Amino acid sequence: MSLKDRVVVITGVSRPGQIGQAVALAFARAGARLVLAARTAANVEARARECRELGAEAVGVAVDLATEAGAAALAREVQSRFGSPQVLVNLAGGLTVYRPAVDHTLADWQKELQNNLTTAFLTTRALFPLMREGGGGSVINFTRAGLPQANMVAYNCAKAGVEALTRTFALEGRDHNIRVNAVGPGLTDTEQNLEQMKPKDTSRWARKEDIAAVVLFLASDESAGITGQVLQVAGKGI
């Protein structure tokens, strides 16, 4: 499963101990050339430095991918440094609003959709033409495992939108050798989850490293026959 020298763009790579860091480090160990993107310059540069310490070529880009200007700036940075990307991992997003649906404000709704769905759309739209010019590639989005849960109406709808986005871009990319899939993590052993939930037993949780391994598989030629799919990585929490 060789990913050496492939140009890989990963969004949402900011805080340590999260899925984004695990994915970035896994690609770095595989010899990929990395463009990491997040809103906070200090954080994304720290993640890029960790990748460089593993011997990978890596650059951090501070952009707001919920804006057209931010997505366009990322595309320009990728093109100027490396040309066409072969892999895009849309990890930007996350749950920020947890309350009953009737208590969700319009601002709550818009925030969750912007962070989770709009970012994936704008980033994919900006990088898709570069992938076409380069002869193809793999886009990997992030949704969630399992059924929707209460108190997350905006987040649930955003992730459902990501799955529809995945299938639509897969249809439009198939004649250009671009595959588009999504990964649906279950409850994962991120530092944030461990700190907030303080679980006594995580044996049924998904592991960050297992999720990263699935992402690398979807980025590789070994998954050439897979597109338009959602692969759930839920540990033993099925």
C-alpha cells in the first residue's frame, strides 16, 4: 500500500490527541507529502512539524474553510507547492451544539452545517479541478457511525448531508478517475472524549489509529474499486 510522495491534503488538523493528528502522522510515516489545514496557525504548524520530524515533507496552512476565500486560498497553496493533489481528507468539523431539537436556534443550526457540511463542500469543490488535471485521486470525507442520536439535530443533518455530498461527487468523479468515500467513526479514544466523558471502560471504543488505517486504505490503490461508500469504524460499539 504505497503512498510515498503522494500529495495529501488534510483539513481539520489542529489539536493534539484527535483523529486529525493520527491521520496526518500515519500519512507522514507512509512517506506522503502533506498539506495540513486548520483555522489556528500555531496549532496547524505544530502538527506539520510533527510530520516533518518523521521525515515527511509537510506544510501547515491557516485558513477558514467555511468560506469560499479560505477554500480557494488552500487550493492555491496546494497548487503552488505541489501541483495536483492525489488525496483530500475532509476532517474539518465536529459537534459543538448539544441540546433538544426544539431548543436549537437558527444560529446553532447554521453553525453546525457550516462547520461540518459547508467546509467539506467548499474544500472538495476547490480541489476537485486540480485532481482532474492531475489524472485523478481519492477524496475521503468524515461522517459518523450508527443512527442519529437525540440532542444533535443540526449535527445529524450535517453528517447526512456529508454522505449525500460523498455520493454526488463520487458520481461526478468516476469518469475522471476520482474516487470519493466517507469514513464514519464511532465513539473514539480522542483526548477530548477521554477528558470530557471520563469513561471507566473504552474497550468497545474505536481507536484513532484504526480510523487512520482505514483512511490510508481508501487513499491507496488497494481501494481502487471502492467509491461512493461510507465505511463505519466503530470498534466493538456496533
